[in-house]
Amino acid sequence: MLSIHWFRRDLRLEDNASLYHALRTGLKVQPVFIFDKTILSQLDNGQDPRVNFIYQNLIRLNSQLAEYGSSLKVYYGKPLEVWQQIIQELKPSKVFANHDYEPLAIQRDHEIRELLEQHHISFETFKDQCIFEKSEVVKDDGKPYTVFTPYSRKWKAKLKEFHLKSYPTETYFQNLAPSACTIPAIETYGFKSVNYSFPYTETTISIIKNYQQQRDFPILDATSHLGIHFRFGTISIREKARKAMSLSEIWISELIWRDFYMQILWHFPHVVNGPFRKEYEGIAWRNEEHEFEAWCQGKTGYPIVDAGMRQLNATGFMHNRVRMITASFLTKHLLIDWRWGEAYFAKKLLDFDLSANNGGWQWAAGCGTDAAPYFRIFSPAAQTIKFDKDLSYIKHWIPELNTPSYPAPIVNHEMARARCLSAYKQALAPK
């Protein structure tokens, strides 16, 4: 008899909840990964670096598994069709995986579960990619929190009662199924091999120590760059939380925000396509395509905004403070639908995560849970003075600053502010 561990957002052997439970059964465990053809077909011209990141980590996993006489079987196709193939090929009795909270993933898992049950195969899933999930942190009446501060207080109180245990998978590696699979070249899946750097080293600990003092200054390399690693589970969030507990309460709060937005997505899946606060559906967005294109290209004439967009386009990363500034500018200065910006970030960010990206954009637009009030409109000039006073970050990304090559401001700040306030007031006025 054989069990399967299905790798998804948990690309590591160590401290992996599902893999641990699979190995503990005593059955031989064959690890598998599926390149979802539907998702890959939506990505950009076969060059999305996130696919390279996944591929690099599959190679790493396969090498680690080889040390124990096992290997990773990699499939390509639509998951339901691939599982029909796996059932015939491997004839498993049990399948294990870790939870995924996005609506499409929930639907996928529902379909796979039904298929497996038809063949009398059990499908067990576990919490792995967050500290607290679903309804683990709720109000006293059992309802989900929609405001961050009380959620954060309850989260911290619960953590004191909750042991951040690791899952000692290494204890049971002898139960890995013997196999010797090789992983086809990345071109097999329609993507080009790209020499892309994905920063992460143990020096992250020193960054976490200084996170509170340095996190808002975009010229400093003072953020952890762990987003993509949490997104695909190449590191354990439990391990990082344990290490950070005594180092930085502010950095821990970033993990709490991550859990908060995940549970919002779980309880209120309508946020994927619309505002959390439904009264904001009535905003009359201008949606000028040429202005959106100028924002995408970093050519709005607002240096802090343009620097951020150019950093994103060039590296797949944007500093967190600048993410807020660029999102606020698009939604409030240009009155462009937050969903346009959300989709652009989803396409470009290496650390794109649906719940956090959606939550951040709705926060900036004022329509989300615990959002910035609609009348809070960032002044790009004030943000520049506060966080890039000597223009080091801006000049790095805009070498033509203060030359005729750099465009004039696309919109007047005061006019845009007044226009935004008018549009929001009109949409939110009692009907």
C-alpha cells in the first residue's frame, strides 16, 4: 500500500505538517507535484520568474529526496485529469496535502476529494502555511474579526497557549517510497529557464532585529524578502515565528496581518471580485487607460510612485511602504479601479499572495476590512520627504529625474484630492 504527499504551497521536507502525517502512517510515501496547466497558461509569455522559483525548488527537493532513496514525481496538466492518471499509475490508498484557502484552490480540492472518494482513497489535509487559520481566532461570539487590532490582540493571547511546534519529518524519512524519478527540463512546461536571484539568507535575522527602525525607508535593504518563500512554503512559518518572537514585535505583526487577510478571504470570499464593504461598489472610477499605462510604466511624473513601479517591473519586488503609496495614487489620485492595480501586482510580484494582495489594495482604496478611511489620501511629496528625503531611492530608479526626459506630473495633487473626495462622498451618500 502506498500514500501520496501532494506538494503545493509547502515546497520543503522539514517541518511540513502534511508530509509528517503521511510518513507517520508507516505506509510508503511517494511525493508528487503538479504543474497546473490552467494556471501556467495565464502567465506571461513563458517567462514568469515565479515558475523558475518553483522549478528550482523542485530540483532541490528531488536532490534531497534522493539522499533517502526516493524522488519527486512531477506531473503537468489539469489537476483533476492528472489525478485520474495518478490513481491508475500509483494506486494509492491515502493522499495527504496541506490546506489552501483561495477559492479556486478550495474548488480544486473539492473536486479531487470527490474523485478520490469514488476510488475509496482517503484525502487528508492539514494547516501548514499560517499560524492560525479559518476560525481559530474569532470573537467571543464565534464571528470572524473584521478589524485588525482586536484580531491581533486575540492572536497574541492565543499564541501564548499555543506551542509553535515543529513537525519532525526527519524521524520518518525511512518511510519515503523508493523511486528514482528525474524532473524534465522547465521548457517541458512551456517556460524558459531564467537566471533569477531569489534573496534569502540567515542574515534575515539581523534584518528582523532592526525591522521597526528601518522598515519604512525604501533605499535600505531592510525587509526580510521572505514573502516568496512563505508563498511557496520553502521555509517554515512556525520556525520563523519562533525565532522572531524575541526579536521584533513589529515583524511578528506582519505575520498577524498575513493570517488576518487569509481568514478574511476564507470567511468573505466575495472580496476576490468585489469590495469587502459593498457600499463602495458605487464609486464612479474614471479608468483612463492611458493614465493606467503611465502608472504601470512608472511615468506619472510623481517620482516616489514611478520609482516604485520601476522597481516592481525590473525586479518583481516593491518596498512595502511604496506599495501603499503607489496603490493610493492609482485609486485616489487617478480614480482607477483598485482591481486594475491588484491584477497588475498579481502579474508582477514575485511574492504575490491573493489574500494579502487583495487586502492591501482594498485597504488603500478604502473599501476593505479595517481600511484606511477614504479621505486619507497620501501626498506623494510628503511621503518622499518622510521616507526618501535625500531622493536616494528615487534617483536609483529614475536616473533622468530633473531632466527634460522625465514627464511632468500626470495630475495636480490638490485637484486630484478634491476630485477623489467628491467621487467617494457621492458614492457613499445615503440613497
